Amino acid sequence: MQADAPRGCRFGRRWYLNNESWHPSVPPFGEMKCILCWCVSGETHCQRQECPPSACASPATQDNPCCAKCR
């Protein structure tokens, strides 16, 4: 293996290339669409989608299942 070759990341049973991003799959829940992971120099980083605070009493998640919006 070459020292200057880009390193991949292992997440669960899969390998991802450097700079590749994905939504993680976590059993028994399946794919986590509101979380994005990415590979940076052999390290996996994950972040939940940030949502603005809702200004109404009963927000709905029609357009974006990760973030609630006022109707």
C-alpha cells in the first residue's frame, strides 16, 4: 500500500472512499435520511441535519421529513 494513497473509511460493513458522503444505515432502523456522514482522510464524520426552530404551535413535516415547518 502506498503512503500517499487516499485512505478510505469503514462504516459498518462497508468501505467508503475519501471525500465520499452517505446516509448511514443503522439496523433495525434502516437508512437515517436526516444524518449525513462523510469520509475525510480515513476518518468518518457524521452530522444530523440542523433545522431552524419552528415558530408555530403544531409544525408539520410535509416537504422535509427531517425538519418541521409551519403549515
